Amino acid sequence: MRSRQAGPPLVIAKRELLRLRLSAQRIEPREKLSVEAVLGQLFATQAQDFIQGGWALGLRAAGSTLGDLNEALESGTVIRSAPFRGTLHFMLPDDLQWVLGVTGPRTIQGAAKRLRDLDIDAAVLATAEGVARTALAGRTALTRDQFFAKLREAGVDTSGQRGYHVIWYLAQTAIVCWGPPRGTQQGLVLVDEWVRSPRRLEGDEALRELALRYFTGHGPATVRDFAWWTKLTLTTGRHGLELASDELTELDHDGTAHWASTAELDRAAGGRMSTAVHALPGFDEYLLGYENRSAPLAEEHVQRIVPGMNGIFLPMIVARGEVVGTWRRAERAAGVTVTPDAFADLTLAQETSFERAASNFARFRGTGT
């Protein structure tokens, strides 16, 4: 399987691999993009933590603020749902239904035992869908607690994890998604009403688009990275890669085939690795977008990013493409304080660059440092 390139794949070192990923992910060079444009490029960004997920967009869209994201959510040009790995992501609304057509059945199948253990059967889910279609009709948006109250009125027990898993199932089946801000939460809305112009893709056409969009926004990446990110089987992932290979170029890093958008490689040609230091959020696609994370993150530092290996990824300091520390924020009435915790001493230039990144984060939040 090979793109239209002639000859053997180009061999690239780690530094070039990381530079190309920073470019494809729109981290370097930083551009004045809209949050919608960022999502058009990356396809989806992990967003189980709203503020960190928002900053993943904000750091790539120079000059944007949390208010810009909230406006996009209010107008419906950005939504939040769980199309990949059953985990919340920000994405463009027009992509939601066709993506779930590819990823949803396998994700739901993987959760079948958990649903049975919670006594959530077909009758419960049918009742919940009916509640959603009635309570959310007319572009109504309800917070989770408000929707839980509607479910309980209909006899659906929401105690424990039941309410969460009912909403999760409705999201996986493209009945609901998270839409406009409602206080400190987002409102649940009906997908059929909220998504105005859904794309209609099925079968190989949808799988091809899924592969092309992933490798465009994350390349260079491997087919195993793609299968992990989508939670498709490796066989299906390989088929998707083959379908999209006419617009991809194969690269060789460390003896392993990596793939990237040919157009993106042309765009990044001749560029250099920046000396800028970045304050990436936890769960950022730059690390979470791949099964193999060894290129940007050295093995000895993994537990500094994921303490106790508990699945919680801390915000990261990234310099020359490599994760070199973590950072934390403290928000007070006077503003946001950002504190770095580097794995080794930063140079004076790196400290100054990180301070600029921290100031960008504070501006995104709408507060001072």
C-alpha cells in the first residue's frame, strides 16, 4: 500500500516527525484561526474537561477566547459529543452523524455488559429516547440535572451511573449531543434539530473520509494510531488507510510506516522547528491522538504526565516538540496563576516563552495573570 509518491518512503528522524505533527495540529506556527477552522483541521479534540478542551482549541486559534467557543456552542457551529472511544470531543456538527455511523456500533457493543450490569435494557433506552424527543423538542436545551428530572418523571432510574450511561447511549445513537452553554454546564439538545446540514456518508466512503481526516490532522501517524484513536479494528483501520492512500504519503520513522496528508506535507515543506514553548492542556491531541506516544514523551516521564497511571493526563509543557514538564492553574478573583513544573531546569529563553504561553491561556480564559 503506497501513495502516489515514486520510490521508497522518505525516512524521517524524530525531530522531523514532531515538527510535522506540530504543523498538522496547528500548534506551530500559531495562526489566527477560528475555533471552527481548528476543528476542521483536527477533526475532533478531546474535551471531557471543558476548560482544558476549550484551551486545546484556543491555543491553536491565536487570539481566540473562551467567549468565542461559547458563542460557537450557542450558535451550533461547534458541538460536544462522544464519537471516538466513547469519550467527549469537540467537533463540527455536520460530521457527527456519519462518524457515529462508523464508530458507534462497535463502541455500543463494547459497553453492552456495563449497560446490563446497570439494568439498562432496551425498554429503558426506548423510554429515554422518547423523553429526549419530547423534552428537547423545539431546539430546547436542558442541563444534565434537568434532563435527569425528566427521565425520573418517566420512571427511569438515574441513580448511580445509570443516568450518565443513558445519556451516553443516546449520544452514541445520535439522538442527543451537548450544545449551548447553560451556566457552568452545557445543554443537551436533539441532534436532528441542532445539526442543520449533516453530511451523508456511508460504507467505504465514510471510512475513507475518516482515515483521510485523521491523517490530515494528526499525521505523520501509523495505522495502529488510527485504529486506536477511532477504536476500529486494525483490519478496518488498514482498509480505511488503503481507501485514502491516494491523498496520503508514506514516511518511514524508526523502521515503521507513518502516513500523512500529501497536501499537509507540501504546506509544511521547508519549515523549521520553532524555539517556542507551549502550554498544552491535559488530554491534548498532541499526545492523546496516538497509541504510541514515545516520540514526544520519554518513558521516564510518563508518570509525571499520568500520575499513578489513573487515566488523568496533566497539562503539558512542550518545547521543540517534546514534553518537558507539566503546569497547573489556580483561578482567583484577581486572575489566573499558571505554575510550571519542568522535568529539568528551563533556559531563560524557555522560561520567557512559557510565560508568554501562560499569558495566552489567561487571555483565552478572559482573565489576567
